Amino acid sequence: MMLRGAGKNKFKITRKSVKYMCFILSSLVIVLFIVSIANKMLKLVRIDSETVSRTSYEALVHEYSLISKFAFDSAQAELKQFSNNPELRKIRTKDEAFEWLKKNETMKAVYFDRIGYAFVNGQCVSLDGEYDASGDKYFSDIISGIKVETAVGPFETRLGDYIVVVARPIYDDYGNVKGVISGTVKLSTLRELMEKLKIKNDGNYFLLGDDGNFICHFQDELIGKQYIPENPDLGDYSSQFFFRVRNGVYSTHGAKGQKIKVFLEAIEGTEWTCGVVVDEDVIMKSYNQLRCIIIHEVSVAALVVFILIILSTVFLNNANLWETNYDSLTKLWTRAKFEKEAKVLLDKGKNDRFAVVEIDCPGFKFINQRFGSQTADDLLKQTGYEIFSYCSSRNALCGRGYADHFYIISPLENVGEFMNSFDVFVERLNESLTVKDSPVHLKYGITFYLPGTNFYGTRRSIQDLIGESSFAKSQIKNNLMQTYSIYSLQMQKKIAREGLIERQMEKALAGGEFFVVYQPKISLETDRIAGAEALVRWNSSNKELGFLAPNEFIPVFERNGFITRLDFEVYEMVFKFLRRQIDEGNPVVPISVNVSRAHRNPEMFVAEFVRRFNKYDLSPELVEIEILERSSDDDSFNLITVTNRLHEYGFSVAMDDFGSGQSSLNMLSDVPIDVIKFDQNFLRSEKAKKGQFKMINTLIELGKQLNKITLFEGVETEEQRDMLKNLKCDKVQGYFYSKPLPEKEFIEYIKNHI
């Protein structure tokens, strides 16, 4: 039986219940004691006004500072983005500047009141007209190199608004300043945000610029000016004093002689200063209110704590038992509970026969990201229900592990009977599991425990059996046509061979055992070579391994992460090959290299790729980067980010094996790739022979509409070539034209087919 309920506990007077009651009473005494002490301390100990102020008004001035910095940083960030725009760097005339500003007018609407482009001679162009900026401080600071970003002001416009000017330099290709881009920011929005943060209308804020003039002030007449009190004894209440101090809290007297407290904070990354002025009478009023609130809240909290102690004591035992043994979503056993009960089953029936199954959902992470956690949870609950129903009919045990992993251990009379019932179970699951009306097909790994047989009769723990079923399932992870896999002697040998591969990989990399072959890409328009794909091969010095096919060692390296190092080794080989061919005067074609899905950080990957590429003084047009489509369900390696970064350096980007992963067609428009490489299964499947012509035509047409270059892999027959040529596919790759060639043969192939 599985999924036993926790049962109902009847209350009895036992040693345990007496112990709980003593615990409750002692907890109550402690809570009352805490309330009493807190009350006496609040009555006897006077919290001074500065302590209270630091818990409220000092936090308030910090919030003002953050808002001001955010406004400054947001404007600077937008200008920085546009100052790095290649189009902006190409501007030579006022007309070109005007056209660029008009093209980017949406930036003005969102961030700025006005934007302008100033040449080094001070001539500034904006959509509102032209003016001379040579005498403006922001312009002279940037042109002279004093600052790389600046904000000056405030200035009063003709309409009575106050603005701040934000500016950044524009560099030419040699790093010289060729102009300045600037924007004016209205202060009215900043003031509205600050007004909303005021504590019950107590406390007045101000913002000082880098020249000691007020940018914002609670008295509008002081904006753009300095304040000097008429009473010379109040010098520490002047704007110049604020500007010199910049940070801190101090007491002084206001213009009317009242006691006040001033809070100052310098805004990080700028020369601005933010401040708040509060009457001390207001602070003491806040203290008294806070004192009353504390007494009330402590009393309420103590009562709540007492009630919670009672409730937690009553229900703790059953709650802990449930959380430990049962999955909260599917109500199945947890993996720990499943393993515990399965061990009991195995130990009790040492001569009994069992089947162990591990189940998961390929692309579950993609479903979770694309359709939301609720849809993913519903799928897991439905899966758990179907598994439970199946196990109930066979007196089997089941449980849920991490995420979408489920486990079954089922007694069996013979393997044939089990597999027949299992096939029915799989068929029912395929019919019942859907996401947004699309079927979901699970993957299953199976192993057997069959005492008295040669292979499956070995005594193993439940953990060993789960490991075997998991390995069997991993062998069909990317096979769309196979639903389940059974652990076998061949798999056991494969595990041993993969272990040897892992032990030899470091030695192989250091000893230069990996090498590159090149498979030509052919233009269907000219029937001539248009490029090639670099593919890694391994000729091991270990006699037991010998020459290894890539599908034998690459999956191992992807699992253990070694593939990331091998990728960069392959890139170096390709860069060296291109450099050598150019130096020897031989013709070259663009070479594409693959990016493994094991890479996790797009910024780090691009930086290292470019660093190695730059050592060989090559044109980026000679290198294309192929990114696997199935990387798209991994947040850590964002396809859009890495593609944009590679485009910045002039590289072309292709999506490799499109149609083999879990992505949808709309990804083609989301990711700014240049080339779509369609998976070879489109051509190899039986469907392709019987009528997938329309689908292939649709894919090519879609690529054309999105202005992508289309390429089909796996072209092996003249019939396939002719079909793709008639459908206006751009390029093909496959054994019909050439197998992957060693370096010397590839050089000759280029000479004969370029």
C-alpha cells in the first residue's frame, strides 16, 4: 500500500501531554515577564530625540538621496547608451545631428525635456533650434576632459520650470572627444516624489547642487539661489554651511528662532547634497507616539506568541510528520520516505522481484517559464495522480523527488507482464497530460531486480536501483522518438567507459589529442562552398579508447562541464588555421564554431571569446558562432544577451539544430540571430519522405520573412538537395557534398570549390 494517511490522534493524559502543558505554562510566564520588563523600561528610560530621529528622518533623507541619485543615474545611463551608438559617432554635420535627434525623439519624451548634440566648437543642435553651448559649464568640463559625465543647474526656463542639464562626451573611433550629448531634466517630477515621502507633512527637504545653489527647496523662491540667514549667529543654517558639511546630523535654530535638527547626506557619485529640516518639537511628538505604539504592539505580540505556542504544541507532531513524509503539491511520498519504504520492501522480500522506474518531464523548466508556475504545478499534480492510480492497481509504491522527478517500485511476477501493463500506463499518461491543449510526453528509465538471474540478480540498494533507472533515462533525453529505456549490461559497460573518458580528458587536452575537422557549407544558388563548420574529434593515446566519435565524449563533457574548456581550445585551433591560411596566401571561407549549452555566463563567455580572437588579427566576418536552440530554456545563458554582445563585435550568429529543442517558433523573432540551421531530423524522418514538404517550405518562408539566412543540415541525397533548392533555401550542409574533412583535405576542397 502507498500513501497512508497520518491518522487521527486522540488526546490522552500521558507523560508527554503533561510535559507539553508544563511547556505552555512556562512559556506564558516568560511572555508576561517580557511584557512587564518592556513596559517598565519604556517608563523609566527616556529615549532621547536623536535616537528617534535616526530611525525615521535620517532614513527619510536617505530615501531622498536615493531618489535623486536614481534620477541622475537613469538620465546618465540613457545618455551613455546613446553616446556608444555607432550612428551617433558617425555624425559630421548639423543636418546629420538633427536627423539623429529626430529619429530618437522617443528618448526625449520618456527621459528628457530636451536633448541636444554639441560639436567641439560649441555649436549645439536640438529639435527646438540651434544655440551656442561653448560658454556653458557642462560643455567646457566635458570637452576639457575634467568630467566624463556631469549634471549642472538648476536653470529657470522661459515657462518658469526648473531644469538640470545632464551631459556625456561622444568619442570617435580613436578615443578622442568629438562632441557632447546633453539632455534637460525637469525637477517637478523629482519634487513630487519627495513630497510623497514626507512623514505626515513633517520635515522640509532640500537639494543642493555642486555650486551651493538649491536645486530643490520647500520654498520655491530659493530654487537656483543660496540662503544666508539675516542673523549672523545662525551661520550653520546657511546653504554654504550645508554644502561644506554634506553629511551628518546636527541641532541649530531656524529663521524664527525655533530649535531644529538638520539631516544631511551627500548623494553618491555626484557633488549634490540632500537634506531635511525638522522642528525638534515634532521629533519629540513622534517619540511619544512611538512609545505608545511600542507598548501596544508588545502587548499584542505577546498575546499572539502565547496563542501560537499553544497551537504549535498541539499540531507540531503531526505537521512535522506530514512535511517529512509527504510532498505538499502531489500528496505523494517524498523521495526520502519512498526510499525508506522501498528499502523495507526489498529487505522483507529478498527473493521477490521488482521493477524500479524513474520518470521526468523533458522541457519542464521551459513549461514553467513559458506558461507560469501554476500551469507547471497543475501538470505535476495530474502526473502524480496518474502515477498513484497506476501504483494502487499494482500494490506498488511511488514518490516524488526534486521538481518533475517521480519514482515507482513495483512487485512483478515476470518482466513481460510488467511491460504490458506499463505500456498501457504510458499510453494513458500520453492521452491525459496536456499543457495549453498540447500533449506532454514523459520520459521513463527502468531497471529490474530479479534474484536468481545473472545480470539483474545482483543485490543492490534502492539508491543503486534509482541510479540505474536514472542513467537509462538519460540515454534517451534528446531522443524524440523513444519514450523509455531499460537499464542493461551495455549501459553498465557504458558507465565504465565514460568513467575512463573522464579520467583521460585532462591528459588529452594537455597532449593535443583533440583536433578539428571541417564540413563544408554549400550555397544552393552557386553550388560553391560558402563556409564550413568546425567539428572536434578525439584520437586518444589510451589504447582502450582509441578514436572516439563526438557523440561518445561530448555528452560526458557537457555533464561534467569540461566542454567549456574544450570549446575555447577548438576556437583557438580555428583562429590559428585561418591566420595560417591567410599568411600563406590561401583562400579562406567563414568558419562556424559551436557554443556548448554548458556555458553559464554570457558576458564572461563573450569577453573570453573576443580576447582569444583578437590575438590573431582576423576579420570577424570569417567567424560565425552557432548557439544551440535548446539553450533557450536556461535563464543563466540568455540567447538574446549573448547574440547582441557578439553582434557588437561584428560576429554573425546562427541558431544551431533549430527544431530539436523545446523552443517555439516565435523565438526566431525574439532572438536577433542571422542564420537558422534547421535540424537534420526534418530531412531524415519518415514524415519528410511522405509529405513534410509543406512544413519545410513554411520554415524556409518564415526565415525569409524574418530576413534570416536559412541552412539545412543532413543533406545526403540529390533529391533532398533539389527539394531545398526549389524552395529557395540559402545553404545546405551534409554528406551529399562532403563529409567533415581533415585540415589538408579541407584546404584542397576550398581551392577546388570556391
